[in-house]
Amino acid sequence: MGASSAYLRSAAARVVAFALPPRCPGCGAVTGEDHSFCADCWRQLDFLGDPACAACGEPFAFDRGPGARCGACLARPPSFDRARGAVAYGEIARKVALKLKYGGRPALAETIARAMARLASEEGDVLIAPVPLHRWRIWRRGYNQAALIASALARRTGLPLELDLLRRTKATPVLRALGPAARAKALRGAIRVAEPHRAAVEGRAILLVDDVFTTGATGEACARALKKAGAAEVRLLCWARVVREGGERH
């Protein structure tokens, strides 16, 4: 009976693989395995690393030495301690983020987490938490994409996870349509540490997970709330970060 069941499961898996083959997260072309990009889309992904600003992660054109910060972070130091992105925000990275966020493709959270895991594994003893969504937006969308990514990242790295660490206490407008100052104003007082989890924050390093880093306004709001609750450090990790040509932050 056991052998027969295993054979039937294997046969069913082959049928599913034939009818629904793995496809590239970027363009939809058939690929060899799930969550893998085709060669074309892979070449278009710009994976980020050093040299970069020690605070916001903005890429540098050349190595400026350890701890170097970009002009924007020197002029106005961010509330978070460090931000990093797996890839630069380009056409393919944008498509993947939008499919996850608005296209009803929650499985892409695993694709994204695989790219982010190389950076998360370097963070040491941290508590993973997603950037929160307001409950009405979760109700309309069906899920918080940052929470899906954070969950997949925790599974891959073995790092502890607290999905409800932060709460968005008021609805905010769609931030992509706003400039930096308007984003900061919209987020003022909108994010708090949930009361049942304040003890978990005290003295901890928090790894805040999101899909896209644009101006850093959301990360700033989250970091302020976490630092106010006693977090020792707040580090941001995202799938894609917006960079300007020449490596200066938006």
C-alpha cells in the first residue's frame, strides 16, 4: 500500500510538473525549477553589495572606507542603523514586487526571500519583523507582502520571527504617489510597537523586512517606534532598493 501510494504521488507530481512547469518570476518563461529566473531576467537583476553607504546602503561608485556614509545620511542621519537591499530597483525587480503586492502571487515571497537570505544570514542574532500594513489594506489585498517575505526568510535562515511586533494604527495614503516630505508626514504617529510584544523589543536587534526601499520614510517610522520601545538596533532588509545613477539616494 505504501509503495502504491508513493507511486501515485510521484505520477501525480509528474503530471502537475508537465501541466504547470516552473516559470521565471520575471517574464514567465519556462525554467528548470521553481523560484529560478531565466538567463535573460537574471542578467537584468543588479545584485547589491559593497561598496555602499554604511547607513542607508546606497551604492558607492568606489570604496570610501569602512563606515563611510553618503551625503544624505551625513546631513540627516537616519533613525535605523543600517539598510540593505538584495537588488537594485529595476524593471525585473519591479515586476516581481508588483506581482507579489498586487498580482495575487504570494508564492513569490519565497523567490524574494531566497535572494535576501544571503544578507540576512550575515546579521547575527536578530529578531525578524515585517513592516506592518493597516488592517483595511490587508483586508482588501488579502495579505501583507512584507509578512510573507519575513516568514519565508525566517524559514530559510532559522532566525526568530515576530509577525505582529509592529502595528500600523492609522490608514495612510498610497505612499508611492508622495514625495519624501509628504511620506514622512503621512507616517507620523502611524506605526507603534504592539503592547504585548514590547518586552521582546527591549535590548534586541530587530531586522525589519520589506519589499521595496524607496525614500526610507517607512523604515524611519518603524525604526523610531522600535527605538522608543527600547530596541538596541534596527536594521532594514528589502528585496529591492531605489538607487540613482551615480549612487546618490532619492
